[in-house]
Amino acid sequence: MAGLVNNLLILLLLFQNICLGFRSPLSVFKRYKDTTRSLSSECLGSEQPVISLGLSDFALDIRMPGVTPKQSDTYLCMSVRLPVDDEAYVVDFKPHASMDTVHHMLLFGCNEPSSTENYWDCDEGTCRDKSNILYAWARNAPPTRLPKGVGFRVGGETGGRYFVLQVHYGDISAFRDKHKDCSGVTLHLTHQKQPLIAGMYLMMSVNTVIPPGEKVVDADIACHYKRFPMHLFAYRVHTHRLGKVVSGYRVRNGQWTLIGRQSPQLPQAFYPVEHPVDVSYDDILAARCVFSGEGRTTETHIGGTANDEMCNFYIMYYMEAKHAVSYMTCTQNANPEMFRNIPQEANIPVPIKSDMLKMTHGHHEETKDSDTSSLLQQAKKEEEEILDQDFHIEEAVEWPGLDLKLGQVSGLALDPENNLVVFHRGDHVWDENSFDSKFVYQQRGLGPIEQNTILVLNPSNAKLLHSTGKSLFYLPHGLSIDKNGNYWVTDVALHQVFKLGTEGKEPLLTLGVALQPGSDKNHFCQPTDVAVDPITSSIYVSDGYCNSRIIQFSPDGLYVMQWGEESSLGRARPGQFHIPHSLALIPDFSQLCVADRENGRIQCFRLETGEFTREIKHKSFGRELFAVSYVPGGLLFAVNGMPYPGEAEPVQGFVMNFSTGEIIDFFIPLRKSFEMPHDIVASEDRTVFVGDVHARAVWKFASTEKVEHRSVKKAGIEVQEIKESEAVAEVRLKNKPESAHSLKDADKQPLVQQASSTGVSFVLITTLLIIPVVVLLAILIFIRWRKTTVYGGNSDEEHKLDSSSGRILGRLRGKGGGGINLGNFFASHKGYSRKGFDRLSTEGSDQEKDEDDGTDSEEECSASPPPPAPSSS
């Protein structure tokens, strides 16, 4: 009978083990680390990075193990082994990173990481063997997303067994509180075969040489595609500092189709392919990198150091599983002649934000002390500007410029020496006879203006320093000056835009066709203003009185893009214009603001894309807002138009906080009155000039109590900065644990519920199994006691029964010499380790937990599964 009971108990225990096996697919995972990572307590959830998401799916949490970078521009790497040996598929990514601390993250797949440490400096490399980028996250860039039904194949015979995470910490000022960073990404993996397999196609130049001082150098790559069809869904570009733009194309039957085009100085990330592109057998994949050797004194070659260059165009694609290839490369130029027909856009740099120029990616590059100092000084200066907003603008009544004899004043600007430049119409006027109904100029018989239309004045005493622009224009309108001192002007009669040198004798560049209005890429219709980006030299034109658009051109005058449309009835929507009349470029924020004149508002747009960002509109603007100007530090200046009959809003000037849009101050002239203030320009010391097209005058305004107030402010800046930094640190220290816990609790709620329900099932099954065993043991002991009492006992029999009972109890505890020990059972399998994820194989067996480790094996990781007719002037 004892043997029967013994066999019964073994069967019951095996049944219990099977139940536990069904509890989680993790019970059969191979262990992938010989040592447990030493993690910070701040990295909640990182000690159990594998999470069950059902019978076939699981999540893998890949996080930095609590690091504190010591210097800016630090690259740290860490690796995680795939916790299964058989084939799996990555189907989604969930990033865990903040733009305050992380510049970008890259996730690689490979078979041999460059180090076995918990984490290492990425200067040592990422992988020793071939690596494949699976994921990229960067601030100000979209995260990588896989289309439905698409997965990266990992594990098995062909897929990579390790993931390597690279994190670039840009500015480490966020680590002043010495907190530890646990940035990373959670992968959603599945064992279910995916119908479409993702892969990477790398196009790379290997022999480009960039001569020193050379303005434009092209690196071209082209290969014939000789495989099964693939579908492209994301792309990424990469160069070092000299790269200006990288573009990739599919060429089929001589037709170039854009895959993607981007500045390599923007964040490293995969950007979505805007329109679906498929590649078939015998198509050509082509890419071009545009470099500039300006500033270099020696030749620059392709290489891996900061002083070298790279030209890479990555394409993320998917293919049918049966034909899938996970990685392909192209390093040659199979057809150099074809690049004569490459679209012109491939040669035009993509505008980028100024703050992005300070951040490098992919390789360390040190900033010179002088550059750092100037950046700090600039930041300090801008901070002073923003703090020091308690001021008032008043007319400088002693300024004699108001008495100058001018024609209709249409445009104002300040040159690099801060001199005032006035653009006026001399003896020409714009009136009801100037144009016909088709906007064709009707007074060509008058000839061009015979007076100098561009006047350079001393801003202090209005003394004429220089004049030019004679016999060039018919009806001047807008004026701006680029960082090199060139004049950019518009003429509404000629329907043209001109770039002039300081002598102004002959145009250096002309856009538009003389006296021909139009709305295509080569024509304007009464263009109103020009703005030139000081960083990229891109040209922006507001066009105009009879078109409702903003057009971007390359520095050489090539059409890039346009945006805007005519206002509809009722309230004008974002991106609609009723005379885009004046432009103000905001390099601090990489935006372009437009005085939308007849809609009485300011609209701002992103320079790179033309995307609408904000509207500034106040009742005090009235119906018309004529002009807008910006000064570094966050101040916006504007002037409105005369009120319509029956309206009370006066014509006046405005000072606004650009960040909030609120009005800080109003100003009006003391001498004469505004009639139709047409343009405004302001300097960094808040000196403001307003030109009036009807009054034919220019007013000067200045900030009152400027000197006294600034001295007080400067005296208090250091104290205020210290207090602010302490406050920021205090808030961060107080809020961080709470926010971290709340986020993690929110993330893991579904998983905790799943674990709880599974735990209930386990307890119920265990209880049902233990009760009959205990009853059976009690019966056996009672029978043995009765035998001993009634018949007497044989010592051998007693020893035999004790041994049998001991073995049975040992099997129940998992510690009997001849019993089934779950820990030993799994430990007998190759690859099993008692460290790391040991307990995941023995969940439910409290006796198998390491005695010196109080961690509950039921604790779940924090990551959740991805689941009226205008007046003319």
C-alpha cells in the first residue's frame, strides 16, 4: 500500500508542476545571464525585465541600470540577452525616456555585444559582430512604429540573440540632483509567426573625399535591386558635422520617387516614409549626401572618427516571410550618369533649429571653449531679456529723423552695424490707378523711380550714411537684411524679389518675372516681404496681396515648398491668409511669424515644415495688423492699422511676450500721429522704428528707465538664478519618486491584475491537491500506529517505513534525496543558471527561493504591453 501511495503522490506532484507550467510561458525560458545586474532602487521593475503577456507573447524590458553620466555628450551602452532560444518576433516598442535627460536612444540586434559589463562607454563599440538597428528614439522626432503584421525576427538559427541599447546623454544639467537614469525601451515579442518580416537596407558611401574649403561636395550611391519585392516604411540619415542634407530615392524607368530627405544634423531617428514606396526586381535605389568642406584645412575622408565623415542612408522595409532577408547593403555607385537627373531638392539643405546644431550624434565631438563661452553668454543675455520686461516704450522726441523728406515709406530694417535702413517710393505712389483688375501694373510709362530708394541712416542722429537703389524699382514694398548685410526687397509693381549688395547697383539674385503676376513656382503676385534664415540662408517670401501663401526658396533661389491658402468666409482658419503682409523670423524657436494683415492677427509656423504652431490675436489689434518684428530674448513688436468707421481701437504699436503672446506694452507717437504705419523694426536694446506709408515718416521709440532698471536687474540675476535652480532641484526631488511610482503603477496595472488572477488559480489548485495528501498521510500514520500498538514492531520495518515517509515528505518539500526537486529538475538542463532569473522556473515553490533574497518572485515589472476690400499700400 505504501508503494501505491508513493506513486499516487508523485503523480499528483507532477500534475501540480504541469499546472504551474500552464501558469506562465516563462517557466520554460532559458536563462540568459550568468550574473545579476546590479540595479539602482530607482529603476523600479528592472530586476525582472521579462513579462508574460499570454501563452505566446512576452515583453522584454531593456533599461539602463541606474546610471549618472558625468559629462555632457556621453554615450552609454548595455546589453540584454534574448530570454528564449527559439525564434521570436519583435512587433512593438515602448520607449521610456525624457527629452530633459536623453538626446537619443538606439537599439541594436546582434550576437556578440562589445562588453559583458552591466554597462559601458559606447566608445568601445556596440557589437563585435554585425549589428542591425531595430529601433531609434530621439527628442523632437517621431518614435519608430512597425506596421501591423510586421515583426523583426530574432533568436532561432538566423536571428540575433542579444539586444544592445545605446543612450546618448546630451546636456547633463538635468543630473544636478545626482539621480540615476533608467531610460530604455520595452519590446513586445511574440512566438507567433509574422506574415511580414522587417529588415534594414543600408546605403553607404565608402570612398568620398571632401576637399578643404569646397562649398558643395556630393556623395552618390546607387545599386540595382535583385530580390523579391520589399515595402519601405521608415528611413534614417547619418553624417558627421559637414553633412547638409541626405536624400534617398527609388528609380524606376527613369522616374525618381522620393523615399526620404532629411538634415543629418537633426535628431537620429527613423522618420516615416511619407508616401508608400515599394521596390521591385531591377529597380534602382539611389542616395545622395551633400557636404561642405568650408572651415576645414585638410581633406576629409570617410571614417569612424569625429574628424572623418560618413554618408549613410538607412531604409527600414518589410517583405513576405517566405522571401524575407533581414539585412542588405549598397556601397557602390552603379550608374553615376543617372545623378544628372536627380531631383533638385536633393541639393537643397533642410533648415534645422539652432539648438540642434549644438548637439552631435553618433560620435563624440568636443566644443571649443570659446564656443561654449559664447553660448553661455548668449543664453545669459536672453535670460536677462526675458526677466527684464518691466519697461515702457516712448517716442524719442529728440530724434530728427521724423523731419526727413521721404516718399511713401514701405520698409525698414537694421543692418549688421545696427544702422537704420529705409526703403521708400520716392516720387511714385500706390493708388487706385496703379493696377488693373488682373494686378498688372498700369504706370510703366513713368519708368523706374529716379531717386535712391534705399537710405542708410545713423540710428542716433538720422544722418544719411549711404544711399542706393536708383532706377531699379517701380513700387517698393518689403525690406530685410541678411547676416551678411545684403538687402532683400520686394517690388509689388514688378512682382519680383531682389537680393542686392550694399552698393545696390545690380541685383545679385532675382526671383519672379518682371511685370508678370502669377501663382506658380516662378511667379509672384505683389509679394510683400522677405525673411532670410541666418542659420541655413533659406529664403521665405510672403506672397502677397493677390496670392495667400508663404514660399520657401533655397539660398540659391530654388523653389523648395510653399504653404497657405486664401481665407474662407467666417473666422479664418490656421494657415489661411488675407494679405500675408510682413514676416518676422524667430531663430530662437525656429519659427516664422506672419502679420496676417486683413485677418488682424499674427500666425507662426515651423521653418522646417511650414506647420502651423500658434496664433496671436488681441481685440486691441482691431481688424488689421500691418507689421511684426522680433528681437532675441523673446519680445515681439507689431503695429496695427487705422480703425474702420465706428470702431474704437486706435492705431498704435504693441510689445508682446513671444512665449505667452500677452501684450506687455502699447506705444503711440507724441509728434504727429500714425496714419498708416506700414513696417516696424526693433533692436536688442529695444529701440524701435516705425515707418508710415501715408505720413511718409519714420518714428524712433526707446525704452524708458532702461539703464536704471537693467542695473537693478543685473544685480539681482545671480541670486534669482540660484533660487530658481534650487527650486527646480527641490521640485524634482520631491516630485520624482511620486511621479515615477504613479507612472509605473499605471503601466503595470493590467499585468498586476493578470498576476493576481493567476495567483488565485494557483492557490486554489494547490489547496485542492494538498488536502487529500494530508488526509492520506494521516490515515497511513494512524494505520502504522495501530499496527505497532496491536502487533508490536519490527525495527527493520520501522526503519523502512520511516525512510519511505521521509522520501514522500522530501518530495513534497522538494528536498528529499530521492524526490522531485523542481529546482534540480530545471538545473539539469543546459543553460540554466541559479542566478539572475532562477526563480522564474520555480514560481509557486517557496522552498526554492534563495534564503538570502527576500524578493517576491510574483512581483511584476513596471512596463505594460504595447497596446472688406483691403486698402492698397
